[in-house]
Amino acid sequence: MSQEQQAVLQARNAFLTGRSKPLDYRIKQLQNLKRFIKEKTTDIANAMRKDLHKTANATQLFEILGLEGEINLAVSKLAEWAAPRPVNKSLLTIADDVYIQPEPLGVVLIIGAWNYPIAVTLQPLVGAIAAGNAAVVKPSEVSSHTAKVMELLPLYLDPEMYQVVTGGVPETQELLKQRFDHIFYTGSSTVGKLVMEAAARHLTPVTLELGGKSPCYVDKNCDIRIACRRITWGKYMNCGQTCIAPDYILCESSIQDKVINEIQKCIQEFYTNDPKSFADYGRIINQRHFKRIMALIEGSTVAIGGDSDESECYIAPTVLRDVTPGSKVMQEEIFGPILPIIIVNGLKEAIQFINEREKPLALYIFSSTKKVIKQMISETSSGALVANDCLVHFTISDLPFGGVGSSGTGCYHGKYSFDQLSHLRSCLIKKLNMEGVNQMRYPPHTTEKLRW
Ligand code: NAD
């Protein structure tokens, strides 16, 4: 039996004991997960520095705080989320108990990505534990140092119920042959299709947290200085390797130079004149992605940056101007610090540009005109829409986080994680008295009964 089969079998046997059902057990596991994060803070920070050149403070701010917030919320709200949910009754069921009872699904497979390796792997685990499931966790092999730290999870959690399997594509493919009760995948749309195909063989439901090109429309009626500050932050954080980073800017040609100037000023302010030597500027995860990103610049006009150092996987914060829709950089998700500007002739054309492409994970609009924002909301579709800021919707647990169409299916965060990884079971409890009420539904179906 392979290591992957064994992990799934152990998790299933643990689940079948029923010990993950009591809420006390789930809360204890969530508290242990929090203890893991606390006690391993330094190990996590060191691993993240090696994998992505993140500083300890950036790791704390953009990975750990959110995860802790999700754990605290689940612990404080679990009793409410897991309680029976009464529903409206019909005349025929007026005397019955009718409610929705959330119940665990079984064994959940969680496949994480490398860009925020702790957040995108362990936040789904919070939902899996809270909902009473067993889980097999597969961290991304690409962020190998962080994956190594996650191997220590079974020292903190019930080691049979929560398994960690490390490895690359062959190990993930072996896992995908097994039967799960839910698969929660974060990563590219290409692999997302393989995951969905494998899941279909067992009729396993999936959550796919994917990516794509998230557009950012800058209206000429807005404070361009403030807009560019927020865009620069959202784009170059983690060296552009953020699933909800603004992928490209759409704006009118009359404001292009101002946008470039303002972004230039922000890059200098945030990362100094020498981002390469600056501690808070990241690196591309590996040489394969470095080469892929550098190739995307070919054929476009560099307005800012453009320099790189392959030996360090360093790519400067870069802006491309007057980019054409047919250029290389517009053919795939950039997932790096390259920001193309595409000229459109106003809002209508921007909306058309967005609607001609796949539905994005996030859509950003900067405008001081409410009507313009409302029009963008009503005439487009995306996983999320944020006006006058970037990324911050990720931090709100009450907002479902996920894509639509090719940017993903399903959602999570807060109660959405709990519901996503629960079966919402319909329950109707009738008593065996009051049989008279039921006469009208029994044959013979006379006209008299219809009148009743
Ligand atoms: P990745 O290469 O780490 O792959 C993700 C997971 O898929 C890994 O665990 C890996 O082992 C597995 N995998 C890779 N190739 C496979 C194959 N052929 N068969 C089976 N399993 C395979 O990460 P990635 O895909 O490069 O991640 C980047 C993408 O993830 C971007 O598109 C980004 O937008 C997206 N992303 C989305 C979110 C979100 O929340 N929606 C978050 C982070 C990243």
C-alpha cells in the first residue's frame, strides 16, 4: 500500500470512530492548531524567508494574523454554526420539527499552493476541523521549506485524523486516485481541471480556488495618487505572486503618464531606489517561474523597471505602457511584478474588454463616481469586486472568498468554510399522532379532498 493510500485509510478509520463529531474535540484541535502556529512562528518565518524572501513581519501580517483570526472565529462561533437551523414550515408540516442539521462530510483532501503557503493550506484546514471532518493535507512542494514545517502538524493535532502528505506531482496524483468526500484545491486553473476530473471519478465534490487575470480599471475621475498607492501595494506585495493581485490596468490614454508617474513614486517610497537590496521586496519562487515571467515582457514597452537577476530570481517592480491585447503578457496570468497598462476609451470599453475574457477572481475599480462603480458591478461578473482598494476583501471573514467560472468554484472563510465542508442535511421529524391531517394526501384522490 502506498504512503498516500495509508494516509487516506488512517484518516477514514479515524473519522469512522466518530470522535471528530463532538464540538469539544473540534475546539481542542483548533486550539492545538493555534498552538502550532505560536510555537513554530520562528520556523515558519525562516522557511518563508527561504522560500519567498518574505520578512518575518510580512509573514506575520499576511499569513499568520488572518489564520489566527479564522481559528478564533471558528472557536467562538462553532456552537452556533453547528446547531440545527430551523426553517419555515408548510401547512402540512406545521406541527413537525423541520430544520437543517450541518454534518461532517468525511475525509477532506486539501491541496495547497506555494504563494501564501501557510494561509492557503491551513485556512481550509480550519474549516475542515470546525465542520468535524478528517483531513489529508498536501502542502505545495514548490515552497519546500514551509512544507517541511507543516510536516510537524501531527505533533499537535490528532495524528490519525489529520494527515500531512508531502511530495510533488506524482504524490498528488496518487492522492487524487483515492476516494475523498471533498477536495479543496488551491492553485492554477490548469491543474484545477485535473483535480476536477479525478474527483468526478468518485463523484467527489470540489472547491477550486484558482487564479486568472484580475483587471483594475482606473477611472479618470478619481484621486490618481491614492489609487496608484493602493495598486502599487496590491501588485508588488509578495513580488506579484498573489492570486488576487491586480494583473493589469485599464485606463484612458489621457491619464496613462500620470498613472506611471505616481506608481514610480510609490515604488521608490515602498521599496527605495534599489528594491533588490531592500529586505521587504520579494523574490520569484523559482527559476522556472522567473523565466516564464521575463518572457512575458518581450514585445512590450517598459515604462518602469524591467531589470532582473536570474541568479537571485529577482525581477524589479515593472510597468509596461501602451500594451496591446494581443501581446504575450496579456495571454496568461502574470503572477509576478509586471504591471501592463492597456488603453481603453472609457468605462464602456473597459467593461467590454473584461467581459470578452474569462471571469476574474477579483475585479478592481478606482473611481470617485458612485454611478461608475455601480455600472461596473451590474455589467460584469467576478469572484469579488473591490472599489478604490486592492486585496483587502480577503481579510473579511463574512465575505465568501472564491472565484466564478474559470477563476474557481465554491468559496471559504469564516462560516463559508464551515458550510462548504459540511453537508447541510434536511431533517423533518413528524409525530405518529394527528393522522387525520394526512387524509387529504392518501388515495383515493377525490374532488372533495381537493376542495379541502
Ligand atoms: P503549485 O504548482 O504549488 O500547485 C498547487 C498544487 O497542485 C501543489 O500542491 C502541487 O503539488 C499540485 N500539482 C501541481 N501540478 C499537478 C499535477 N500535474 N497533477 C496533480 N497535482 C499537481 O501552485 P500553482 O498552481 O503554481 O499556484 C499558482 C496559482 O494558484 C495561480 O494561478 C494563483 O492565482 C492560484 N492561487 C489561487 C488562490 C486562491 O485562493 N484562489 C490562492 C493562491 C494561489
